[in-house]
Amino acid sequence: MLALLRDGAAYGFDIARHLTRDGVLMASEGTLYPLLSRLRKAGLVDTTWQESTSGPPRRYYELTDSGARALEDFTATWQPFRDAVDAALSEGATS
């Protein structure tokens, strides 16, 4: 989720569309807004309201400095974690 905000603020519906497009990262929008709320309460994202030309104001989400650091920390640990999972899966396939 934080990685989707790396390049700037995003509207919740746009985030949902990105995450549900292949059905793998998120099956429905029902889990998105509670997650965004938890990230906001944890200080990892901030929100702003922006007027919309096609309806009510929209809430946009963007990384805070803490969110950017959390993303950097996750990125640093992701590759070794993924490699370990891939190795375990490969070993299990050859047994």
C-alpha cells in the first residue's frame, strides 16, 4: 500500500482499482479503507480533501516522512524474505 503512494497522493478509489485489477493483491474494496485508516492512525499516511469536478470532495492519501521510512525499511527486508520463501518453495517441490 505504501509503495502505491511513493510517487504522490492518490485517491482511495484509484488505489482500490490498482489493487483489485488482477484480484491477487486485494479481492474487494472492503478491506482497503480500514487499512488506510490504520495507516493514517499509525502516522504512515496523511489525508487531504480535494474538490472533485464530478461529485463530492475526495479524500487523498499520501506518505508521511514516517511512511516513507517504513517503506524503505520494508523494501530492504523484502528481497531476502522473498528469496527465503522462494528457496523453501523450491526445496519442497523437489522432495
